[in-house]
Amino acid sequence: MSRIARVTEIVAGSPKSFNDAIKTGFKRACKTLRGITGIRIIEQRISVADNKMVEYRVRMEIIFVLEG
């Protein structure tokens, strides 16, 4: 049986950690996308304000199988 997958890129943020940002993004993606089979973290960044790290951000790809 053949499968076709699609990749959607999202950016998620958290004031706590990169791990929390990943979990936040994944949780949100699960509300909209069905058949998620994987995640790839493309980039990690930290937002800085007043010489303090204020937000951890991740750019990630969500891989999911298209329904047929």
C-alpha cells in the first residue's frame, strides 16, 4: 500500500525551554492535522529583551500522511 506524506512548517515559542516550545507546537498541530508521523526541528532561536532571554523558539516541520 502506497502512502503520500505532506510537510507543514510551524514556529512555536515558550518562555520556559526549547523542549516546552516543541511540545507546545506539537500539541497545537495535533488539533488541526491528522496522521502525524514525525517532527523535524529545523531551527532553534532565543528572543532577547533588556539583556534577558525571554522566549525559546523552534521552527519545525510536521510530517503527516495524506488521507486518500
